[in-house]
Amino acid sequence: MSDTDSQTHTDTLRTPIVAVLGHVDHGKTSLLDKVRGSDVTGGEAGAITQHIGATAVPLDTVSQMAGALVNPDDFDLPGLLFIDTPGHHSFSTLRSRGGALADIAILVVDVNDGFQPQTKEAIDILKRTGTPFIVAANKIDTTPGWNPQEGEPIQKSYEAQSQRARSKLDEKLYEIIGEMSEMGFSSDFYWRVQNFQKNIGVVPVSALTSEGIPDLLGVLMGLSQRYMKDEMAIDVAGPGAGTVLEVKEERGFGATLDVVLYDGTIRKGDTIVVGGANEPIVTEVRALLQPRPNAEIRTEKRFNKVDEVAAAAGVKIAAPDLENAMAGAPVRVVRDRDIDDVIAEVQAELADIEVTTEEEGVVVKADTLGSLEAMANALQEAEVPILRAEVGDIAPRDIAVASTAREPEHKVILGFNVDVLSNAEDELDHSDVKLFEDDVIYQLIDEYEEFVDEMKRAQQETILDNIVRPCRFRILKDHVFRQNNPAVVGVEVMSGTLKNNMNVVKWEGNDAKRVGQLSGIQEQGEDVSSVRAGSRVSVAIDGPTVGRQIGEGDELWIELPEKHAKILEQELRDDIPTDELEALSGYLDKHRRRDPFWGK
Ligand code: GDP
């Protein structure tokens, strides 16, 4: 597109595509509604038009809304195309040739709330995609003592405020500028910015009172005109290129594609190539659909059929075989090119969206290619391996795949912005696969990591429960209650935990001689299953006779199988109490005097 020399007389400047991002509840939707809703009646302004997935605001309308801030004679860009679905989720979905589909973005920040997790996530995405953006510091009308100036530019609005209100707002705006700087961006009040490529402009606005909206539009237009004019020069008659927003079932049309076209033209009858779940789909456009204007809402049909659509625009494409098309995938009109070249182009773009899968790991499902890629990046950072990653709702097959994971912590499906198909619900209930769902990536991953931590803790506890634990105890003097069958003696537990049914050994030199098995513990006349170090209890031992194998004052130990001793020493030493650890090292020392490698 930048090769201007080769472009023909059909070169036209297209509308820049604008996306709105920011933390939940900071006012993205309200801001968009304000821009879309403030249709200017009368005058010569062209109407704001509703596209599929986007709203087009022509230059003269922008100019009417922005007043003195936008003089239409200064611009040759035709207006602005706002993507209707706000949020960085849709933003990262909307890609074009490896970059962001949106040419420019508005990052909405609530002046009271400042930077929140999704604000930062959005900035990361903007940074990664190199998308120019401005900050809309929203909800300025909530400043204490604010005197609202409906629809006015910010300068005028400022002038109407008390000194106190003004400095209150400035304080909040400086906080935002400070947070921008922490994220590595130099920013300032937009009217002080000389070079918008070096400094991010902060525009104070209110989506409630429309104050500052003229400024916002003015800055968007100015920025686009100044820095993006070259990119906006397209061969409008050339073959169309776009990105799938959504794959939708539409009555009477079957599976259709909601597409944002960013280059060229698409016509009815065109052969197109679309990125599909398995392979590129080659098909022919049956119909191009646009929403009916509100005035015609009473007609049965929701769409108008059109013969051609030129970039930039949102359009619904009806064509056969679109069931396997993927949201976020590229769409290309073939026109007079070699179809294999176009297929290769689509394949190359899909290959660009890289998700590395491994032999073992979790299953990831996401609603679009872009979000799938974002999930994969985040999981890689969290060092979570991926067994399979796909676009689409959760189907029975996903559960089958997840259940083949070896590790229990990987028998998991992470679903981002997807549903569970009804025929998969039952299967999920009856499987050992666990599903995590969220529409915020970092929350989804946090939830999963918490689950893994919890699982590891539980595993460790079960291991500890099933492992023989070291214990040293001593037969008390004058506490022999029965000689044998079983021997019953009073003991003091010196370290560790004494548990019933364990084998008992006594050291003879460096040999642990088994003397019998514990068959009962009584503490103050009550049967108990275990007692901790420091307790004095009476125990029954099957096997020995007091005065022969054991005697008053003898030190006895619970017999530790070598394997258990090894697990205790190598894996669980941080999880057992100090006195038990002491018993363990005493036990190991004795064995190792005879065999240095015992328990290693
Ligand atoms: P989103 O989640 O970012 O799309 O936020 P919304 O547009 O849904 O706004 C969240 C809430 O903030 C809603 O209750 C809006 O009415 C309110 N809101 C949005 N912008 C403004 C504003 O400029 N001033 C005030 N006072 N409230 C606002």
C-alpha cells in the first residue's frame, strides 16, 4: 500500500478504522454510543451509517460534531469507521496482515479509577501491535463541583469550572500521565503535544455530557490525517481484503461472515478465500448484506442486499461452505489473481498466528484466532503447556482430548469467551476433566494456577497421609503392664508421631532389628490412632516379650521403609515438623553408617 508510485488513478483514501479499548465500566460503550448517537440532523452533513460490526462517521459529520476543531477543508480522509465491539478482546481479534486491523485506538480510562488490570493489558496489546492511540480520560463530569457544559470542547468546559474543580481534575489527569509513564509511554494533555508519534495525547472527556467529545474527534482526525495518510491510500477497485469478525448462522443464508474490509472492494459473485478451521475455504459470494437503516425497521428483512462494498467497511457475506470459517481469520477476494497465490497468502497469514502445542498439556478453546493466540502467549508466559488449541465452542471431542492428558493438572479445558455445546455438558459432568471459563485472560489463568496449587497441596497431603513417618520413643521405667501377646508398656514419644499398626524396630549396632508391630495406643485410658512427640501413652506391641527382645528404658523406632525415607528426605522435608525431621535424620544416619547409599 505504501508503494504509491504503482497505484493507479483509482487510488482513494479510505476511512481510518478506530477501536475503543479500556477496563470494564470505564465507559467504552457510552463513549461509542455518544459518537454514534449524536447524528446531526439538517445541514449538509452526511448521515452516520450503521455497518455490520462498525459505524461510519463521515467527515462533514465529524466536523459538525467537533465544531471549530475540525475544518473539513483541512482534511481529505473521508471520516472515521468505529468498530462497534469495544474492548481489547475484539481488538486483538481484529488483525490485518499480521498487525492490528484498527488503524488507531482510543484507550478509555475512568479518571476516578485510574489504571486497572485491563487498562494495562490493553496498553500491552497496543504496544505489541504498534497501534497509535490516544487516551480518553473519561467521566470528568464526576469531578466534585463540576459545572457541566454539554457537548462543549474541553477548553470551553475548563473555563466554566471553579479553580477548585479544575485543579481536582488536573490532579487526576496527572495521575494518569504518571501511570502512562510507568508503562513506558510519554504522554501529556493533548493540546500540549507537539508530536503525536512521540507523545500520547490525553483527552479529558465525558461520555455523559459529551464534553471533550469534539476534542476527541478532532485529535483522531488530525492524527489520522497527519500520520496515516499513506496507509489510507488504497486501490479501491482492487481485490478486497478483510478480517472475519464473527461467523453467524443467519436465517435464509446459513453460515455467514461478518467482515471488516480494510482494503479494496468486494462484489457479489467474487471468488473469495477465507481462513478455515482445517484449510482455507474457497467459495463464491452469494450476497453482500448491510443492516437496514432504523427507519425501515418495520420490514421483515433485517438486511439490505448490496452489489459491492469498498473499504473501509463492515459487511456480512453470505456464501456456501462457510461453516468452518474462523473468527479472526483473513478474507481475500481473488479477482484476476492466481487462486493458488491467494490461498498461499491466506495460509501464510494463518501460520503467522502461532500457537505451539506439545505432547502433554491443557486444551484451550477461544472464540477467535486472535484471542487464541493471546491465550497461548499468556500460557507460555505462565509455563503451562498446551496439548491442543482451537477456535470454537467446547465440544465432546475436546473433553475426550483433555482426558488423554497424563497429568491430572492437565486434564483441563481453558475456555475463553466460548460456550459449552449442549451435547458436551453431560460428558463434562461425567468426566475427570475440569473446565475453567472466563472472558478475561489473566483471570482465567489465575484461576487455573490456583487450582494447580491447590491440587499440588492436596497431593502432598495424601502422600504424607500414606507415607510411614519417622518416630522415636522410649519404654518408661516401671511401666510394664504385660510381658507379651501383646507386650503392653508405657512409652514416651521423643520425636515424630507415633501411629498405630506400624512396625517397630530397635537398633543393635547399626542394624535395625524388627521387634514387632504396634497393635494399640491408649492415652489416658482412651484408644487413639496416633500421638505426637511429648506424649506419654501405653502401647501394645505384637511380637516381643519384655525382658527378652525389648526392655525397660529401651529406645524404639518406627520402621521406615527405604522408599518412604527417600521421599521424606528428598521431597517432603519442608512439609514435616522439625522434631520429625530430627527423627528422620537420626534414622538415616544410623542406616548410612552401614550403607552410605541407603535411602538415596
Ligand atoms: P464499558 O464497560 O467500558 O463499556 O462502560 P460503560 O460505557 O458501560 O459505562 C459504565 C458505567 O459508567 C455506566 O453506568 C455509564 O453510564 C457510566 N459512565 C460512562 N461514561 C460516563 C461519564 O462520562 N460520566 C459518568 N458520570 N458516567 C459515565
